Amino acid sequence: MRAVPRGDDVTDRLQRAIARLRLLEGSATCHSPLQRVDGRAKILISVAALVVMLTVPLDQPVRLLLMMLCPIAMCGLGRLNVGRVALWSLVAVPFALAVGVFNPLIDHQTVAMVGDVAVSRGWITLVSLVLRAVISTAVVLCLTLTTGVYRLCADAGRLGVPRIFVALLLMVWRYVRLLVGEALSLRMAVDARRYDCRRLPLALWGRIVGRLLVRSMHRARRVGLALEARAGGGVPRFELPASPWQPTDTLFVVASLAVVALLRFVPLSIFVL
């Protein structure tokens, strides 16, 4: 018989979420070959890899499997746990399935035979959509884990990204961390009163959500006043000490672009025995 989750399971999940958010920023302080590369170079390569991946036709999932070598290489150079990054990347699978769930029902054209089973083009495109979502999420995760959120936003601003987008990204990042922290505080208060998470009345859930909304609005007002005081009503500047562009960064960009182009245009026939 399946065990019923205890009331502290929700608290454990929230604590793990906070630990993961801290890991996204703390892992960038580790020393690895990819951490020593300028953030602008990593942003350029990540964007190039994503754009090249989007040019792969949906009926070529094998090509997308080759493109999966990009986040694997980033994990190797950044000394990241490949399994952890792959597990976190699965969060994009439901969204990809929601987009392409009807493809097998719409496109019935047979493109392959697996034994006596006909594989339609709709199933191929659905698999390709899932691979695109997982690879894109993995690339963004590797970029964030090896650069850090604040350094990533600062380097994006140095590349010419409008300040309003950089400010919004940083504010969303801070808001997510604060929201999870407030949810954890409320959950611990509920646990202290010995409520069972499966037996909370609907009215109490409404009070919890309402309290989160009130705290969020109060925090947003304080942040708005602070930004207005510092920026004079304009878009605030988020800057960190900038490191100069090194020749090794140029070498990294050129070599990475060559690898991405090779993965995109290498003939698939060489993999057929």
C-alpha cells in the first residue's frame, strides 16, 4: 500500500527548492575551465547553439540528439553533474508535450517502420519538440550554473541587452526566492499548529494564498520605493566589476562555433553502419 505523504513533505520540498535556487548562484563561484571564460562569450555561444538547434527540421530527431552534445560538453567544462542537469531539464517536458500532443493525431504520414509497427510523422515531430525543450533548458541551466544570475545579467547588459529587460529578469529572480521563502514560513507556521496538509480546509488555503499575495504586494511596494529612490524614477543600473575580454575568450568562441556548426551540418550517413 502506498504511504500517505506526511505534513512535513511540503516543507521539505520548499527547502529543497530554496537549496536549488542557492545552488544556481553558488555554483558559479567554483573553479572550472568554463567559469574562467568571459560571461559574454558564454552568452554568445549559448544563443548561437539555441538558434542553430531551432533550424533543425522537426523530422530529424537524430540531428537533435547530436545537438545534445552541447550541454554535455558544457557540463564537462563546467564540472557540473550531468545527471542533475538532465533531471532539472525534464521540467520542460510537460510544456513540450502540451504543444505537440495532438501531432500524432493530425499527421498520419508514415515515415519509418519499427518491425511491423508504422511510425507516423506526428510521433517524430512530437519527439523532436521534447528534445528541443530539454536541450534548450539544459543549455540555459549550464549557462546559469557556470556564470551566476547576477553576473549573467550584468554581462547581458554589456552585450547591449536593454536595461529594462535586465532589471525585470533580476526582479523576477529575487521575487521567486522571496516567494518560496514566504511560502516556507507559512508552511512551517501551519506545521507548528499540527495541521495535516491533506486535511486543510478550503478556507484556510484561501487565507494562505491571500497572505502570500498581501506579502508580495507589500514587498513589491518596498522594492518600487527603493528603485525610485536610487534611480530617480528611471530604470536602475545593475553593474558588477567587469573583466576585460581575453584572447582565450575569442578562441573559445571560434572553437565553440565550429563545433556547433559541425554538429548541425555533419552528414548523418556516417553514423549509419
